Amino acid sequence: MTGRRGKRSRGGILVRKSHGKRPRGAALPLLCVALAIAMAPFGAAAGPTLAETLAKMDQASSHFKGLSANVEYVSHMEAIHEDDPESGTILVKRPKPNELHVKIAIEKPDPKIAVTDGSKVEVYYPRSEEIQKIELGHKKSLVDMILTLGFGGTSRQLQSAYEVKLAGTETVSGESATRLELIPKSPDMLAQWKKIDLWISDKSGNTLRQKFYENGGDYTLITYTKLQPNPEVPDSAFNLPKGTKRETLNKK
């Protein structure tokens, strides 16, 4: 029903007909909201909880006897904005629950091989054919805390040594991983690293990446790829060449 000119009747109410134009951009915010709603994933699954991630670590730890993997190190020096990359392989064997043997063979850019049994670290330099030895002494406990971050450590050990915080889900080398932020409880360790990030595989519970933050903005990023759990590794795999000149750097 139409009443007087310029007005339209709606249920008996006269409404003035508008001849003005709608502002050109007025519909844009509504369109953006509509698109955001339309494109949002329905029922998107949240990442694992902290408890679920720690349980996954414990599951991996219960079967851990060793591993082999490719490894990449990036040492970042904030003062000169420079990254120092290294790459090679890592071999780990746990013959007993509280015993860990580790061998890291750097291939690029400068070959060197480091081995540790938890009480000492020995580094072999093929080009100079010499071995440098460092007795860990009272620092053994710090080294143990570092080694348990990726090689068979339990959630109980982790929470005993660090304040642990969930930091979300990310992709590392094509694999879904949950990142944990760790703050060392040990004053000695905190003086060395103010924070450590740990990326735990959502599938296997193994460590895929570690990041050690130093004071001043420096950090070391370590990424493990082609990880093979529990390979058959003889004890001789951790031996360095015999008859090589040896030097102890921290002689008592």
C-alpha cells in the first residue's frame, strides 16, 4: 500500500522513502567479517596440551636406547648479526638408564668429531690430527641436564630442572611439533642460557629441534632430521683414533 508521495506504508506505519546514496565503503567491513566467517575452519583441532606432550615424551623415553640423525647447528652472533652454520651427524647410545654416550661428527664447513660419556668431552680435529680433552668435573650435572633435553629424558627430569611452558604447535622439517619454553632452575645454567626452546614431535615424542638463548641476543639453534630411533650401535663407534696427539685443556 502506498500513501502520500514519497512515503511507503509498512504495516500501517508511514516510512519516508530515502533517495540518498549509501557511502561507497560502508559495506566493506561487513564483507570482511562475512569472508572471515566463511573461510574460518570448522571444528579446528587445538594442539596437544602440555600434559599430552609430556606424556608423549615419557612414552618415547621408556623405549629409548639410542638414536642416529642428521644434525644442523646455527650459532647466531647478535653483535655482528652473523650466523655460523655447521652440519653433520649425531649418534647416541644409552647402555644404562643413567649412562649416555654421544658422538657428533661435523662434516661442514670444518670437519671435527666430538664424543662424550658424561664425564669428559673429547674433540678430534682430522686436519691437525689432534684430540682436545675437557674434563667435565662439577659441570657434569649441567651437561646431563642438556643431554636429557633430546636423548631419552623424562618429563619428571625436565620439570625438575626447568620451568616448563607450552608455546604452541609448529612445523619442523615437515613434521608437526609442539614447542616448549624452558627456564632453567639452576643458577649456573641460567647464567649460561636464559631460556631454551624444545620442539617435541607430536607423532613420536622425540626432540626435533632445540634453541638455546644466551644473554645479549646470541643463540644456538639445533635441528635433527632423518632421525632413526634405537639403531644397533657398537661401543667402538664412540672411539676416536688411537695414537693421536692428545691435549687436556682444563688440567688440574
